[in-house]
Amino acid sequence: MIPRGKIDADTKITEEVKTTRTYKLSQTSIQGFTYGLKALEQAIYKVLNTEKYEYPIYSFYYGIELESLIGKDKNYVKTELKRRIRECLLRDERITEVDNFQFKEAGDVLNCTFDVHSTYGNLTVSREVNI
């Protein structure tokens, strides 16, 4: 069977943007909701503080693998950390770019600061890693 209908060339295609409404988490409780940039900031915090492959409730694509970096060469850790952060954050369709990585060493701790560009605006995020 071959369809015999017409295709209207003037049909407008619209893309539905999903809301970013999510529960607002604090140190001790869940209170209300949060939206937009604050919701994205919370999602970034959560994914960067979840060890990949550790929790069966999350898929293998969620989280970041940091434990395997402990005890490695500092230059290797910096390169891998940059790659792993970009990889896990760019899975979120709201994030367009992750750049401007800066590293500070303090003993066995490496502090990584970077910029996240999103559809809602820009954020500067920091993450400490044991090396």
C-alpha cells in the first residue's frame, strides 16, 4: 500500500522543552521545588558526587569515576579529571560546554574549578579529588 495523502510544506514543527522543575535539596531536608539554573546546579552537584558503577539504582552512564584516580601521577589525574568531568556533564542536554579548568594542589587533594555553560546561563563549579 502506498499512501496517497498530501504533505503540507507549511506545517510548523515545534520542539517541546521539558521543564527543569525538581525537588529542592538542602543539607538536611527536601523542601519545595527549584527550577532553571538552580535545578541544573543541583543536578551537577549530584552527578559529580556519585561514584560511577557504585550504586545499582543508577545506570552505568550516571556519575563520575574518581576512585580509580587515587594514587596516580598528578598530571595524569588532571588530564583524566578534565575529560571525565566533561564527559559526565555533557550528557545533560541543558549543558552546552564545560571549559576553563583550573587546578590547585593542597597535599593529597586536588581542587578543580571549571565553568559550565548552559541554556540557563553560566556557572562556576568546584570539585575536590583525593590523589
